[in-house]
Amino acid sequence: MACLLETPIRMSVLSEVTASSRHYVDRLFDPDPQKVLQGVIDMKNAVIGNNKQKANLIVLGAVPRLLYLLQHETSGTELKTECAVVLGSLAMGTENNVKSLLDCHIIPALLQGIPAFTRRRLLSPDLKFIEACLRCLRTIFTSPVTPVELLYTDATVIPHLMSLLSRSRCTQEYICHIYSHCCKAPDHQTILFNHGAVQNIAHLLTSASYKVRMQALKCFSVFAFENPQVSMTLVNVLVDGELLPQIFAKMLHRDKPIEMQLTAAKCLTYMCRAGAIRTDDVCIVLKTLPCLVRMCSKERLLEERVEGAETLAYLIEPDVELQRIASITDHLIAMLADYFKYPSSLDHDLKHAHELRQAAFKLYASLGANDEDIRKKIIETENMMDRIVNGLSESSIKVRLAAVRCLHSLSRSVQQLRTSFQDHAVWKPLMKVLQNAPDEILVVASSTLCNLLLEFSPSKEPILESGAIELLCSLTQSENPALRVNGIWALMNMAFQAEQKIKTDILRGLSTEQLFRLLSDCDVNVLMKTLGLLRNLLSTRPHIDQIMSSHGKQIMQAVTLILEGEHNTEVKEQTLCILANIADGTTAKELIMTNDDILQKIKYYMGHSNVKLQLAAMFCISNLTWNEEEGAQERQDKLRDVGIVDILHKLSQSTDPNLCDKAKTALQQYLA
């Protein structure tokens, strides 16, 4: 409930407040209703455009008294309306004003003051009051200091507002504005959807009022964002015989206001990303995408260019064909270069420059996500690599993140890793970014580092020399699964065909305990990359024998646990491949031959229903039976005793050609 105050606040507390301000508040307590009404009207005129007067009146306690008058049964409609107008004016002042209004529970007070829907009560005088209350609520809810959850904590608020939606163009505009601003999360979308927001707002898209159409359109853009359920519903909604996507597509026409074009493009983009509209649909390829490219041109306002680029980046991010189309539309790649030319000498300019650079990096990242030719065009854009490198050290964390994403996208190019990335020593600023960065940046930066550590990358050696092993090992201990994956992934790439010293340094830096902790990680991606690391460590016979001599017992134990556990085919296949590597060692293979449990597991997987697992098990047997190696006869005899030869005969008749060939090759070792 609102704070109700029936006596004016004492002067001793407010010595600095002007007498005229006290006069306005004192008149709210006059016993004559007409004088109270006139006092509120005078207060309304006094506060318009005067933030100091607004602050004074709030300090003097005007808000609780106005709320009391607004809710009191004896107050006339005109008085209630004027109180709502004054409260709305106070809310349009500073953020502190809004905080003070919230402290007095203005939201429930205004909602309780608005009568629920009945045709008899909602006559013209009441409608003006309702509109004044909703206008004030709109100002309150759209303030950055108002928690959006206040719309959802009371289950009666949304249906109450929904019942008022059809009363007038003003109520439609204000309520849609509240909904669009306060819909920030999936549970908000669900609540509004379940209360019939889609059906109640859809017909407003054809309203005669531009403001109503725009607020309704903004509602649909936030309803559809990353929400398949809502998006799938929207594609089938009819308004005056037209489906919503058709209505949105008409709003993309060049003769429509830019704000409308952009918001309609967002609606279609979000529906497409949610899977409700195909990426090759005409309304996406020939209307939405070209519209968003137009928004990136230098003729558009700064805010429009930013919004256009970021929405386009989101639209094309997962689809290579859309990336190719966008890259050749209106010279987009060259057009984005202008985003970096905005002056940034003043603080105000710097903010805008950051927004433009962030948007450009995001769009470049999406454009270059899959296609080698597009990446080449991006990198050949004037000073592009210098701009990315500079972006990695920007003061704005959002620009740094966008620059890292762009770098990550371009790092998928083998050619660029060998040329542009090496020429600009990109690894240096990237390693700097990885120091004490927030997780959001760390995830993308460490993904980029994974690519720079691939065997063909010239950056691999200097990265190793810069102390990357310690950094990557620390990432594997992160609580964030994505960072654990990237840390292991980078170490896996580092270990591929590496010298023994590097492998030893990795094992030392990681520690045996951490390695096996990762092998029991509940995240399957972490487990798979750890197995990949182990497989790369256990390559080249001298390395295999050396590692197994010091860590063999623990590795065999981990392998056993994984093969016995409830893991998917890929995990077990990778584990069997590790066993095959161990079987290729000179002395390490004895750890398999002396472990009857492991031999039985290999035998089991040779007869498995999954061909991939059978083939992986066959690699183990091939390495163990190879007759040119010392002790081959003893190993062959033991494998025959275990029953391996019988299975080989069966597999030599397999319909799978690879499996058949492997079995026949293994049997030939017995005949040689």
C-alpha cells in the first residue's frame, strides 16, 4: 500500500526548503476539496520542467499526500487525475525522484487507484484518470532505477493492465511500452505469453496511431527473442487476414520510418534465429537482410548504424549462406570500415566511437565465421589487423570482447594464421587479454588461443615460450565448464606432435591429480578434450614408454573406469584409441598384456554392435599382435588363450570392409 500522510512535515527538519514549496504542500491538507484541487493544479504547473521544485516537493512529503488523495474514496475524479499527472511529472525528473516514488510504493498505489474493467465505470472522466495513471506508470517502469521484477511480483498486475489495453490509443501505447521495456528474461516472456499478450497486442499492429503500432512492434521483438515457443506461435497469428511475418515484412519498406524498419527487422531476425522462419525464406533473404545492410550505411544516424550492424550480426551468425549474401550486399565489408573513423576526442564522442567499433567487430565476426574468402576480404580491409589488435586493449570491455570475437572468427583460417596473424604478432596482445580478464572475454580469448596453437600456426612456438602452459593449466581448474574445455583443448593442440620436454612440462603443470580429476568431469566436452590431450601425449614410442613408466598405473585405472562407465560412443572410442596408442609402445604394451581386465574389455568391444568401437578395439589388437616386435609370440599366444583369435575369424567375414580388412591383417600376423 502507499504511504498515507495526513499532517504536513515540520519546518524544523526542512530549513533549506523554500517557503513557496512548503506552501504547495500545505494546500494539499486544506479542508476545502476545491482548494485542494486548485492546489494540486498549481503544483502541476510549478513542477513542469523544474527539477529543483520537484526535489523540494518530494523532500517536503508531497508524494505520500498525493497518493493518499489519489486513492481516497471521497476524492473526485478530477482531483485523482490531477494527482496522477503531478506524480507523473515528478517521475520525469531525476533518478532520485523515481527512487523516492518507489519508496512510497507508488506502483501498487496507482494500480489500486485504477478501477478494473467495467463498461459502466469507464466513462470519459475515468478514462482521463486511467490514462494519467498509466502514463505515470510508464515513466516509472521505464526508468533505469526501477527493477523490472516489480511488474511480475504481484500476479494481478499484468491481467489488470491487460484489461485496460483496449480502452484508448493512449492506454495501448503506455501498456505496450511497459511490457516491451520490462520483458527482459525467458520467464518474463512466458508470463506475458500465458496472459494472452500475443493475442491482445497483435491487432494493435494495424492501429491508426503510429505510436501504438511502434510500441506493439517493440513488444513482439522482445517476446520473440531467443524464444522458440513464442516465435512458433507468432508465425501463425492472423491480423486482418494477414500473417504476422507478412505484416512485419511490409514494415521493412523504405517508405516506412527507420525506427519501424529496424524493429520489424528485429522481429523477423529473432523469429528466424528461434527456428520459426527458414534462413532461405524470401522475407529473410530479400527483405530483412537487405534492410539491415541499409541501416549500416553512413547516411544513417549513429544509433541506427549500431543497431543495424548488431542485428545483422545476430541474423547471419549461424548460417554460411546468409554470411555470403551479406558480404556482397552494398559493399558491406568496406562500409563497416567507416565505423572506425568516428572521432573520439571527447568523452561523449568516445562512447559513440566505442558503440560503433563494437558493432563493427561483431558483424565482422559473424561475416567471417565460416567462409575463407570472406575472411580474406575482411583482413584485406584497410588497417583491419591493426584495428583488431588495438581493439584488444580498448578501455571498453564490450569493445575488447567484440574484438576478441572478431579475432576468433578470423583465426579459423589456416592461411591467415600463417600470414596476417604472424605478421602482426597477434599472440602478444591476446596473451595480455588472457591476464585477469572476466570469464566472458576469457572464454572467447582462450578459444582463439586454441587455434593459434594448432601445429601449422607459426605462433605456437612463441606462445609456448611466453609461459602459456601455466596459464592454460590454471584454466582447467575453473568452475566455468567452457574455460575448462578451452584450457584442455589448447593443451591438447599444444601436445600434438610435440617434443617430449613440452609433454613433460604439460604433465608437470597439470599434475596427475588434476588430469584424472578432469577424466571424471561430469561435462562430456571436458572429458572428450582431456582424452584427446592424453591421446596426443601418448604418441611416439619413446614418449609413450616414458609417460606410461611414470603414470601408467593411474592411466590404466582411468581407462578402465571410463570403459566400464555410462559414457557415449565417442568417449569410449577415444578411450580405446588411447589404449591402441599404449599398445604401440615398446614397454608400455605390457601394461595391457598383464591386465586381464583390460584384455577382456578389448575383447568385449571387438564384438560390440557399434562398428566404430569394434574398429578402435581392433587397433589395439593389431598393435599387440604385430609379429616383427620383440615378445610378439608370447602376446599372440596369450591373446589366443583369451579368445581373441576366434573373434578375429568372425570379424574377417564382416560386411564392413574396414573391419574385415583389420581382422584379416591381424590374423596374418599369426601365420607369419
